[in-house]
Amino acid sequence: MGPDLSRRAIDVRERMDDPHADPRALERTYALFPLVNAVVSGWRGLHRREIQPRARRGPIRILDVGSGGGDRCRAIAARLRREGLAAVVTALDPDSRATAWASAHDDGAGVQYRCGTTRDLVREGDAYDVVLSNHLLHHLSTDEVQDLLNDSRHLIRGGGVALHHDIARSRAAYALFAAATRPLEGGVLSGSFIREDGLLSIRRSYTAAELRAVVPPGWHVRRRLPARLELRTEAGPRDP
């Protein structure tokens, strides 16, 4: 019998969130994020729909909240550079272990890495054209989600967009991830938290209906494949 997926399992914690997590397993997990996110994060579509059109109008600023190992930031920065488009990409994470690892593995991408929270940036008066996150919402309580969304609204400037993407909790998503990662458990994923934490992530994640019930006005929840949720808001047009 599988786990109860009728409600969020907010009482469980992912291994990588443990401040005493095995450093080698944690670093192995960060190193595998590019593989996982290439399959599930949909960052290329996000780039095509939201980032590229804004960058074609002029230099932009991008903020990735809860950036973890920074792989998505580096991929976006590299693609913009290949396209000849100017952008400053900032990777923000409150975990100093993630920030240190990501910074050490920048490999010339030129991403700015910062250990901190969105509240820190709001206090400093920062502003961005694109604020995004990936697999962050399920780590947060309802109050923390609302704080993140309020901060995101403050951080996007005229013409900007905030997009938070996460897993949509369902039996199908759980079964698919379990089946897809089981053959890799003793090979590619060995020594990492990817499989265990991935299953816990699905248990902690929101459904579309749950997310709609907690977001402030002005935010829109959309379902995306595979088993994904998109939470979106836009700022008004930039002043001429």
C-alpha cells in the first residue's frame, strides 16, 4: 500500500533540508540536479515564453529563488549568452551549503550567487524583470508561500513577471517518479538524495485546488505537463 496522498505530508522533511545531512550525499544531489531538471523543470519552454521576449527588448535582471545547486540559472545564463542577449542572473538560496556549492561550480556562467531570502532583497529595494522558482513551494508552509508571493510582487518591476513552478501532487506523479527512478537507484542516483527526496517532495506538494485556495489575489495557477503547477503574476507595463 502506498503513502496517503489525499493531503500534504507537511510532517515529513527532505533529507537535503537537514542541516546535518551527509555533505557528500548533498553535493552528489546538487550535481545530479541538471539531469533531473532537464527532464521535469521545463526551463527551455520558460525561457522561450517568458525570458527571451523580454531580453530582446533590452538587458534584463532575472532572480531564481531557492536556486539550490544553481543549474537552472547557469543554463539560462548560457543560453542568453549564445543568443547574444544581455541579462544579469541572480541565484538566491537561504542555505549557505547550496550557495557555496553553486558558486564553486559556476564554470564561467557569470551567475551572481547570494545566500539570503526574498525579504532581504525587498528591504534593499531590488527589482527584477523575471522572478522565478523551481520546486520551492512544497518546502514552504502556507504562510511562507504567501510571504514569498507578496515579496515576489514587490520585486518585479514594470513589465515583469513572477513564475513559481512546482510538482502537482497526485498518485500518478508518485507512481511515475517511483518507477522511473527505481532502476537508477543503485547506479546514476547512487549516493544522492534524489529518489528519496523526490518521493517526499511529491507527498509535500500542493494540488492545483489547494494552491488556488491559499494564493493572494492577482496570482494564477495553471497545470502544466508533466504533473506540474505554474503560479504566475505580472506587473503592469513599464513606464515609457
